[in-house]
Amino acid sequence: MTYTITAKSTIQLALGAALYDQSGNDQADGTGDEDQVTFPTGTSSNSRQALFPPSLATGYYEVDGELWPPNTIGDGNPITYGSCGEIYVQ
């Protein structure tokens, strides 16, 4: 996943990913999440692998990218998130 950030000043963020099944349950296990990434002033990007559990049931899943305050992934609600697409697992 690639996160592109436009910052008014240097900012630190945590980069997370979610994988929602058709019931709305997050099936991602946190593999590849980054707890603290520094983004400088202006527009910059950071890429990370988004690895998902190999034991997923057959079906459609929504892939979301998430931004969190540093070191807080999973502690409530992300700062922002966006749907990156949908995958189908067979």
C-alpha cells in the first residue's frame, strides 16, 4: 500500500490497513502496519506491504488504508481511512 500525505508541517503518523469481510469484521492481523512514520512538510509518500492471513474464507473483502496517531493502531478510531478497493478470495 502507498500512502501519499500532504502536510503543512512535519508530522508523525501510524500506517494501518484493514480487510473487512462482508459482515464488517476486520480480518487483517496487523502484519505490515507501521507504528511511527515521519512525513515532512509538503507532499510525500510511504509504501508498506499489506499482508493478510492465508486462511481467509472464500468471499469479497474491502481493503482500507488507515492513518492513526503514532503507536495507537487499533486503539479506537483512526484519524482517517479510505477504501483502497475490493478483493475476492477463492
